[in-house]
Amino acid sequence: MAKTNNKTEIQDVHEGELGNLLRHYRDSIGYTTKQTADALCLAEAKIIKLENEEFNTLAEPPYIRGYLRSYAKLAEQDPTKLISLYESLRGASPEELEHHFKPMNSLDRKPSILPLLIRLLLLLLILGGLIALSMQPAVTKWFSNTWKSFSQQTDNKSKNHNGDNNPLLTGSMPAPLPIPVDQNSTDSATLQVENKNIAEINSKLADINKANNDIAENKIAQTTDKQVEKSSDEDTTKDKEQNKVEQNENKINENKTAEAELVTPSTHAKIKLVFNKEVWLRIKDKNKKTVYEGQTAAGKEKELELEKPLTFRIGNAQGISIFIDGETKDITKYIKGSVANFTIE
């Protein structure tokens, strides 16, 4: 029985035939050379050289065959014809062309057992190492301690989740923080109290003046009555009148003393602060206690009524104007650099 000749014969191929076939495949899918290059992840110049059959400027034949296979796959065509045309153009022998298209027989494939053997050896090495470690007392003790520590941490976490440390259940709630006091509201309350005290003083002064007028009128009336009284009652009347006069004088002196105490100059100072720039200011009283402290932006004004003596420390002192009881306080002589320190007695 004659054997069939399976050798592939190389046919004569004209130049441009492979390029025309590539362009035909590209036109069939409606792609430009740029789109084809992007789809094949190649440079557009390589697509143009393939279609112009400029194989000498491209890579080695194995790479070109790979390009042609990708080209055919993109156009959903059989790459056999493209590779045959390429091999014919480059002058390949029939045996070489047959090698490219020879189907691989499953019987020709030699099973590779090397990867399987390597895996088995690695598995045996791991098992042997674990067995060797388990036979050492120190390793066994370390493993036991590690497991015990892990178990304790797990128990602690479960207790925490059960709410044993919940401050709402244990009664260990932290003390609440004090509510911050607004300095502006404190100043306003102080001014209201001072205004109320001044109003009470004015009311007392009015009562004292009225009492003095009544006493003076009574004295005049009593003196007139004394002149018209009978001579028989003169001594007795004189004594009575003298006592009344002394009593009235005592009352007048007491009222004058009370009035003098009420009109004694106040130790408080009315302070007006005008912030022309952003200024930091701190004011302390005679006990070195801070009665005002803060940083105020430009364009603000603040009025305070504080007890003297007062010690001032001002940052960026050129940006503030101070008025004490309506009069301007010149602080330029106290400024060193941009900080001023002075005391109001």
C-alpha cells in the first residue's frame, strides 16, 4: 500500500499578495491601522510594515508569525493562509513549513512528571519537619504556652463584650467637665449689679437730703415757739429745746457721715477698649488674679468696670486705644517692641 505524501509544497507567491490579504482582513472588520494596532497591542508602524511586507525591518520570523496569527484571529480568519504566504515570501523549505502546521499528536507528547515529583518532595519535607519539631520538648512547651495565652486573650475579649467594663453598669462614670463661662456674660452681669448698687445709693442720698430739710424746718419752728412761750416755762422749755436741738444736730451729723460714706470716691474704674488691630490682652487685679484675658479681632469694642489697682499686659499694643473713666490713657511710654506692661492705681 502506497503511503500518502503529506509534505506541504510551497507555491509561488507574488509580492503584495500577503499585504493585500491583510488589508482585506482589516477592511472586513472596518478598522483603521491605528485601531488595529490598538486591538493587537502593537505599534501602528508595525501594522503598516506588515501590510507593506517589509519583513526585514521587523523582528525575527517567530514574532512575525505571532503577529499574523493575532491579525487573523482579530478578523476571525484561519491564520494558515497568512503564515503560508509569509513562509513562501521568505523562502522557507517545505519541511519547515510542514513543521508549523503539523498537528501535535497526543501520543507524541511525553508526560512530564517532574513538577509532580517536586511537589511530593516538598510535601514530604514539610511533614518531616513538623514531626521533628513535635518531638522536641521545648517546641511542645512553646506551642502550649502560646495556645494558653491566646485562649486567655479570647476569654478577656468575651468578658469585655459581656459588659463587665461598661461604666454604665459598674458605676464608674467619669465626672462631668465644668461648663465654660463666657467672659462677656460675666462682665454684663457685673455691670448690672454695679448699676443696681448706684441706683440704691442715689435713693439713699435723696432720703438723707429730705430728712435734713425736715430737721431744719423743725428747728426754725421750734425756735419761733420758744420766743412766744411764757417766762414761767422758760427754763423747762429751754432744756427741752436744747435736748431737741442736740438730738437734731446728732441726727444731722449722722446723716452727713452716712452721706460722706456713700459719696466716697469709688475704687472701680470704667474701662473702654477699642481694638484697631488684632490684640491680645490680659488684666490682673491687686491679688494677681486674672479678671480678663483674651485675643480680640480688629474693629471690636469692649467696656469693663473693674476694681483698681489693675495690671495690664498687652500684645501688639500699638493696635489698641484705652479710655479710663472717659479719659484717654496714653500707653506709648509703656510699649517695648510690641508689648506694653503698666498698672492703673
